[in-house]
Amino acid sequence: MFNGDEEVLIPNEAIRFRVIANSNTIEDQQGKLIIKNKVEKEIYNLINGSNNVNEVRNIIENNLDTIKSIVDDYNIPFKINYGNNYFPSKNYKGVLYPAGNYESLVITLGEGEGKNFWCVLFPPLCLLENNKEDISDVDYQLYVKKLLDKF
């Protein structure tokens, strides 16, 4: 049973998303967010209605050229890697996400020496990162638990 003190982890069958900025300048950080928003929107349009990780995996793999064309519009050198990539640990709203190598789509802009954005594409936890409402830690954990149980 879930309680407010329990930490919820991302399931093994998850796909993460990470965008690493060229640097920590205001311009590079803003560019990272613009690219993140465009790519994230495109991916959600592509995977909307998908019910399992294999379906989402195939959609992403079959649309890497579409994702590359979005980033290409911003005239910055970049690398895109879909596969197992390293993620640092993160504690967000009382939920621990441990460091490690995870299946993910990673976009590295320029030198990739700036702060990064990351979230989970499937199950679709990225939606929580973009939630404009200030939800409490307990509300967030309950929502994550509900979403993870669905998949």
C-alpha cells in the first residue's frame, strides 16, 4: 500500500528524455527549453494513445529523423542518442530517481556542458514537470503511483 512516506521509483520499463544545454548562459538555457518544448510536443503527438513501452519505443525509433529535423532548425551543433544513457540522480517532490544508465532519448546541444532537463516520456511523467499548478509532494506522489499502476 502506498503512504505519504514512501518513495516512488520509475519502473524498469520506462523511457526517459533528457536535453543537455551547451552551457549555463541564459541564451543556451533558453535555447534548451525551446528545443525541449518543441521535441516534447512532437513526441507526445506521436505517442498519444500508446499503451505500452514497446509501442512507444517503436514510435520513437521510427521518428528520430523527425526529432532531428526539429533540433536542426536551431542552427546549433547537437547529438541525439536513443538507447541506454547515463542519468544523474534526482530528488523531485520527495520522489527519488537514482543515477544510472536508462533507456532514453538524449539530446546534447553544442558542448553539452550546461544544466539539463529530464523527465520520463513513458509512462508520461513529463506532464508533471510542465504542470503550472503547484502541487504538493504528497499529491505528486499519489499521482505518480496512480500513473505507474496504470502501466
